[in-house]
Amino acid sequence: MSNQTTMTMFLLLGFSDVPEVPILYFILFLVIYLAALMENLLIITAIALDHHLHTPMYFFLMNLSVIDLGSISVNIPKSMANSLTHTRTISYAGCVAQVFFLVFFLGANFFLLTVMAYDRYVAICQPLHYERVMNKRACVQMAASAWICGSLNSALHTGNTFMLTFCGGNMVDQFFCEIPTLLKLTCSESNLSEVQVLFFSACLGLSCFVLITFSYVQIFKTVLTISSEQRRHKAFSTCLPHLIVVSLFVFTCIFAYMKPTSSSTFGLDLMVALLYSMLPPMMNPVIYSMRNKDIKIKAALGLSFFVPSSPVRNVITWLADT
């Protein structure tokens, strides 16, 4: 396997050789995956079926839930299948697909969070122009732009990564294919094209971060001028979930991709990968539901529909009313 033309598969060395450990990871991954799946599907179903929630904020939230579903489905099912079958292999094409879709969903997530910050900015700082600025056509265009930018950014990274020559073997020190671990298998430690792609993505990410920061600076300035405490609290409550989600996403991704590769250890890399690939998709619906009574009620009622036990249904209904 001297180069990428003869590379047919990779070995994912994510977990221990102890027989019991893969089963434990399978159970843990299954619980997390099912929880994220149920949470995001409830959000999507509640928004899609209730016409009262057909507003720009909920439209973008539904897109975010779709992205979260895709993000956590890129690597977790394959890892669970490997744990059950006690294998570590992934095909070359499968590895390419994992890299592409992981970067795609991460990029689309950040672009969409930027659009959602702009939506909150218009709603709070320019409320009289909100319906005109955030009309249906504009919302669809902004959401589509987030998806398109994510796919173009991902295609650039994926193509650049797999154009390199792999001469360091086929053992990936991770439970899925990601760019930092794959770059360790290439022949050259520094590649000009990779630096250029990273610089381009860094510029995009920094631009989004600046736009989000600017939006919230203006939002906080406007909110602090509101005389009514009730209106001020309502304005903060609509922004706080988004701000928490942005912080969770940014800090986990920065910690994953900006840490020095020379000083990182296998255990640390594994833990960081678990955080940024699994934590945001699972926590985003919870964060938005906690501060949003409409979503909490619709999601809880939707969940109670699938629960036959009367006591459990009563508990779910009580949670929706709190």
C-alpha cells in the first residue's frame, strides 16, 4: 500500500482490543444515537406539521435538526457495526464518504448558525422590517446557501485530502475517518495545497464568527435599551439557546481541529472526536426545547403519541406544561 492508487481500505483503531470494550461502546453509541435521532425527529415533525411554527426561526431550526441527524449518522452507525462484528475495516470509498459528509455537515451547521444569528438580529434590532427582510423566499435562499457553501467547502477539503499520497500505512488512529488523522498517513508533513485549503476555510469560519459576534453585539445593545423587563427577558430567551448552541459547536470544533497535532495523544484525540461528533447533535434539540415552550409542548405531545403507558404519558404532559 505505497500510495493512494493501491489503497483499498483503512483500519480504524478507535477502540481497545479487549473483547468486552466494543460491546460497551456499542451500547453507549446506540443510546446516544437513538436519543439524538428521537430528539431531532420530534423537532422536525413538530415544526413540519404545525402551521403555527412555520416562521423563519423554526424553519432554520428544522434545517439545523436535519443537519444534526446527518452529522451523527455519518460515523456512529459504521462504528456500531464494527463493534458488533469485531472488525475495524472501512473501504477507501467509505472513508472518502465519511470525510466528505462529516465536513459537509459541520460546515453547513456553522453557516446555518450564522444565518440564524442574522434572523435574531433582524427580529430584535429591526422588528418593523422583519417580515419584509425575512420573507419566505429569502429564508429558502439563505438556508440553501448554507447547504451549498457546506458542500463546496467539503468537496474542496475531501478532494485535496485524497489527492495526497498515502505511504504511512492504512491504520487510522480514530474510530472514523477524519482529515487530521488521515494527514498523518501521507508522505509529506507539510503540503502547500492543504495549507491553502485550511486558510480558505479559516477565512470562511472567521467571517461567520465575525457576523455572529456583530449580530449579538447589536442584539445586546438593543435589548439593554428596552424599558420593559418582561420584553427584555423575552428577547434574551429567544437568543440564549442559539448562543449556547453556537458556543458548543465552536468550542468543540476549535478544540478538535486547532489543537497541536504533535502534542496530542491517542486518548485525547478519541475523546475530542466523541465530543464534537456526538455532543452537538444530541444537545442542540434539548437546548432549544428548554427555552422554547412551543417546541417543548409539540415535541412532548408527539412523544406521548408513541408511548402507550398512561403514567408515562402523564409525566410527558406534565413536562410540557412546566
